Amino acid sequence: MHTPPEIIYEFSHVRSDPRAREPVAPSREDVEWLFTALYDAYGPRQWWPTVHGGSFEMVIGAILVQNISWSNTERALINLRDADVWSFKAISDTPDETMHDLIRPSGYYKAKTRKLKEFADFIMTNHHGDLANLFALPIGEMRNQLLSVWGIGEETADDIILYGANKPSFVVDAYTRRILERLGWDIQGKSYSAYQQLFHDLLPHDAYLFNEYHALIDYHVARICKKKPLCNKCVLAGNCPVGLGVTQP
């Protein structure tokens, strides 16, 4: 059982002046403040959501959830479980057409069938079919291997590292980009690695902390910081340029 990060770390409860009209580089206190504000508002999220638990489901879910909601992903996972396609060998041996039908709820089922099969072949060829062998690698080596698999991008690789291997690699998604931009934080280059480096540079490298931080961002943005934000319900509004009306969403 992990100890909640606010017990381990004394994080800042204040951010820099939110009224700047132009983006500014966030400080360590800013990044700590955002976590603290969200954690105080929502409490621990305890991600990753799974149907039956285990690393296998987490990895398959990370591939299937690309560009789709978790509820649809869950339906595809249930189909795979019910059909006993619940190992990397089973995925490799199942005909493409059958896989299409099983994972159809997750969308893009033809491309995702190939992604699942490519990943299954990778694990069987390089790690004797055992995720534990992959997860035992140093983070950098594990990430490079994951990125070498067809269909595995940076976000999916970091999902697998953080939630599957329980190692600290911060996950960046569209929700992360949205909230940081609305907070008026300037991320130089705006690449995936630039956003990730912000958290890696300014926070302790702790898997529980990175897990909760990413989950809290997604929870908040999905419900409040939508494309059309609900600023009147936002716990960050008094410290956000958009919430204060300084900038437009």
C-alpha cells in the first residue's frame, strides 16, 4: 500500500500570479500547487481502472483505449476475457477477423488488432511471453523497447511503464496539455517530451505521485475543464487566467 504523497512531501499551496496575459514558465511551486489543489478537492483516484486486475489487462487496455473512452475499452476487454483470448499467445493465435469482432467496441478495431498482435509477438519473442521480464528493465531501456513496437507511442508507453510496471514515467495526454495551457504556463516547444520534462524536472520521481497527478488531471478536465470550461464549478478558477477572465479558453 502506497503512502499518500502529501504525507511524504510538503507541497506548495500557492501558485505564481495567475493574471499574466502572456504564458509564463511554471515554477516548482506552480506544479506542486496544481497537484495539491486537485488532490485536496478530489482525493486519491487510485488508477488504473481494470475489470479483472493484473498487468496483462492494463497493457491491453492501454492499447485499446487509444482515441476512445474507457467505457468502450472495458467492453472490448470483457469480450476478450469471455472468449478466453486472455494471454499473449491467445492474441497471436486468434484470427484477425475474430479479433475485429471482439474488440470492435474500442473503435479502430483493424488497426488495434494489429497493435495487439505486434505487442504480443514482441513480448513472446523478446521476453518469453512474460511482462515481468519487460518490467524488470530500467525505465529508459523499457521505454525504448516499447516505442520500437508498431502502434506504441509515447503516451501508451508511459501508461504501461507507470501503471503496469509501477515505475515513474509521467503520462501526458490531451487533457494535460489543455489544463496547462489554460493555466497560462509556457511549455517551450510544446512537444510530448517538453510537457513530460516539466513534471520530471520539478517533482520527486515517485510512481504513486505520478499516477495520482495524471489521474487527477484527467478526472478534473473530463468533468470541469472541458472544451467549453465550467469555470463556475472549478476549484482552480480563482488561480486560473481563464477562470479570472484574463484570457480566453
